[in-house]
Amino acid sequence: MIHTTKQGLRRFLLEKQLLLQPRLNETTSREQVLDVIRQLECVQIDPVAAVRANQHLVLSARIASYEPGLLNELLSEHKVFEYFANAACMIPMEHYPIFQPTRTRIREHTLSALEALQPVPEQVMDKLQDEGPLPARAFESEMRVHGYWENTNAKAKTKATSHAINLLTDAAHIRIVGREGNQRLFDLVSRSVPEELLQTAEDLDMEEAERLMLLKYFRAYRVFEPSDARFGWLKLSAAERRVAIKQFIQCGIITEVAVEDLKHPYYVLSSDVERVLAHHKEAADKDNSYLDAEAEQITFLPPLDNMLWSRKRLEDLFHFEYRWEIYTPADKRKYGYYAMPILAGDRLIGRMDPRLNRKENSLKVELLQFEPEAHVTAQLRKNVKKAIQLFAKANGADHVQYT
């Protein structure tokens, strides 16, 4: 066991999440974007685009010169693949084999639905074999079925081919290999994943794949604890999560961290202990009685940013309560539809709720709110407003409106 403070641990976490250091500001290449995804282990995908889709905001929070087309190019070049980790994520292609347990579980879950939908899934596969890659609109069907999100008591509205594509994608028989605007392009996994990775996936022992998946989860979270229901991305029970922690401690791979003023421990990779202790010492040596507004970088985090995956960790280390209110009725929202936490240095100091109007090239700020305990100086307000201007410009807006 090692001991540290909340500030020491959160500064380590921010460093590993690439949010403590200045953002990359030079012209960005695909390889640089891929390197960031590799360091984060994966980036969560979400179609909601109050400004831009979550995956693009995550990357632009770390790369000042990031352009969305770069990620789409990586997808088309088969350098990354989309699949389920924390949720639907962009994942480096070299990690395709270790997701075999997830693919096996989902294939078992979708088997009966695919069989019930035949011959449509087989027809989709045949068309892709002959013509792929193709967008969903290339598949015509007059047959309607109940899709994932439909009320089964209501009239079926989903095209049978669309439902088949969703099932086949989840089961990893086909996959998304590119995007044209809002249209996803699909192709066969057997043709679009390198043959050596497919073979490795087939040969990989299931127990070893699960071990490698747990290690990937540890690297993605960096500071973790077993109460997380997503622990290891393997749908483990609470008892199984505790056993996994114990086993990894016994073999020296992870280390327990006692955090000042917290009753429960966190855990880190043993290879990270040196950096945790370095940040502990740095925080202890620094005068943290106030926020130096002129020195701290301001970053706006999208609702599904890797840093925000654990709400418990946010409250424990940052004293910051966060809830994405997109599914909360408008009259019951406290902060807004797309409220983005504001990171200043190693503190979460408030929220900004933006909307991008592409026709008018403007960014509308519905809410700009600071935490009660944040030391809000005139200089800090000025820095936040400047950061909002830069955020607007990075996302295609040439002016900002406040409500």
C-alpha cells in the first residue's frame, strides 16, 4: 500500500489522461491522433452533437489542432475499430483479439434474434461480400420489425435490413469501416480486420483474453476501484471484481492506494506508483491556497470524456458532482442538456453548456456556472471566456453568444 492526497492522485490521473500538460498545438497527423487513442486505450463514441460528437471533443481536448477527418481516416485505414469497451468506443486495431470474450458473449446473446430474422442477415452478408463496403441505405427492405429502441407493443417501424445490420455489427460479423457524413459504411470483419489479428483472436485462450482485458481497463482508468459495475468491461459480479483485485495485488501488478480523508482505497498499476508518489511530493511542496488563473490551462470536457467515466472518482478526488442531463426532462435539468465540466489545472471549477449553430457559425453558451467553492477572480473569468472563444473556433464557430 502507498499513501497520497486527493490532489496528488488527481494530478497523476490528469497526467495519464493527457489533461495536465499543454495540448498538442502543432499540425496534427493521423499517427499523432492514433498515439493519443493508444495512450487513452479507447475513446467513447456518441452520436449526440450539441457541438461535435463526443469522440471528437475528447480528442480536441487533448490536441489543439485536431480535425474530425483524421479519426475517420484512421477508421477507413483499419488502424482503429469500433466496439464495446466502456461503451461503444474507438479502439486501436492491435487490441482486436482481446475483445474475443465480449464478441463471444454478444454472439450468444444475438444468435436467436439473427436466426429469427433470416434470411435477411444472410442477404446483408452476401451483398457486402459482393459489393462492400456499403452504407445502410444501400440495403432495401419493405419488411418492418421491432428495432432495439422500439416499444414491442407498438407497430414495428424498423427496416429488417437495418435491424440485421445492427445485430451483425454487435456480434462482430460485420463492422463499421468508415463514415460519409452521418452515414456509416459497413464491411465484413473477415475482410477488414488483418488476418493475423483474426487468427490470434481465434487462438487466444479465453482466460488469457480476460486477463488482458482487465489490464487494458486498468490502463484506461489508471485510478480504479472494484465498485465500478464496468470493472474490466467483462460484466463481472461484485464478488468477482473483488477477487480480481486481490489476485492482481498478489502477483504485484496493481497496488493499493490509501487516499487522505477517504475511507476506501483506490488502486493503480504498480508500474505507476513512482509517478503517483512524484505527484504527491509535488502537490505537498506547492502552495495550493488559491487558483492561479493566469497559469492554469482551461479545458472543457465532453459528458463522456474518459476522465468522467467514474462519477464516484470525480466526487472523491475532485469534490465534483456530475450528471449528464441529456435524458432528464428539460424542466428538471439543473445544468443543461450538454453541460461540459470546466477543468482549470487540476480542479473542476464549473460547467459550460454549449450549442453550435452551424448555419450561423456561432456557439451559443446556454449556461456558464462556477462551483461555489471555486475562487473566481476577474482574471479567471477572463481566462474562461478566452478559452470559450478558442473552443468555438476549434469547432467551426467564428463568434460566441451568451444567454
